[in-house]
Amino acid sequence: MVSIVIGPILFGFLFGLVLGTRIRRKEENSFKFTGSAIVALLIGSLLMSLDLGQFPFYADLPIATAFLSAIIGILIGSLLFGSSAKGDN
């Protein structure tokens, strides 16, 4: 039976969301999330989470779900709140 542990997934997503809000989307900034960059980041993070494996005492999935949810949180946080954060001069 597979039981998914919600704690690390939720914490990883919230941590990624907070980090994603700090990524600014400016024209002079060389770091941009284009469509191909998002796809490459998701593929790379999926491969990395497969290599990392799950936390030691969890047996829900063979991937690091907290790492993958943190990457997804970074993407969502930067796309939704990245350019509209206060103090962005």
C-alpha cells in the first residue's frame, strides 16, 4: 500500500513559493523563465529527484517529492509574484 506523506511535500512547496517570489523578471536581468527554460528545469529536477530518492523513513514514491514540489513552488512563485513584489525598483 502506498501512503503519501504530505508534510515534506507541503513544506517544500511553501519554501519554493517563498523563494520564487524573490526572483525578479526585469529586462536587464539575465535570468529569465522562458518556455524552454521551464521545460528543461522540470526535466532536470525530475531526473535529480529520481536520483536523490525518497527521505530515509518514507516509502511512498521512489522520487524525492519534497525536492520536486520545491522546484514547482519556485516556478509558480516566480511566475505569479516575481514581478509584482513590493520594493521592486
